[in-house]
Amino acid sequence: MFEMSEIFKQFKRNSIIKVIFNISCNTVMYDDLHQKITNLEKNILQIEDNMVEFERLKYEDGIKKSTQQLESNLKYLSVLANGTPTDKKEDRRIMDFLRIHYNNLQRL
């Protein structure tokens, strides 16, 4: 049978392991979310470039599909940005990006 001190040591060690595990998971999750945000920003810029080209070629279907995809990606980026723990500088940059590209969407 375990002594109380041994049980306490086991509990304490398991708690430390749980804390380390949670920190590791949070770091991986944050990196994954940050990468998704970066990829979405690149994708949004690419869609806007495609839309300029579609307008030049008068390709209406391409413009329509790109507009829908752009709107969807901006909404998803907004959701991710609001749920991601970032520093103030990064948060400001993302919000400025969203504002600029929502304005671009409205002009199209």
C-alpha cells in the first residue's frame, strides 16, 4: 500500500506533466492558427489579383466565383483572428488587413 507522501508525489508529478503537456499543445495550436492566418492572407491577396485579371478579360463567372471565395475567406480570417491569442501589434496588423480587404471587396 502507498504511503500518503508517495501518493502526493505521484499526484504532484502528474500535475506537472499535465501542465507541460497543456503548454506544449497550446504552443502547437497557436503555431497552427498563426500559419492558417498567414495562408489565408496570402490566398486573399491571390484572389484579388485574379479578380483584377478577370475584370480585364471581362470573365464574369470568374469574378463572381472569386467574389464569393474572397468574402468567405475574409469571414474565416475574421473568426480565426478573433479567437487567436496574439499580441497587440499582430492583432492590429490583422484587423488593418481585414479592413482594407473588406473595403476592396465592397468596391468590386
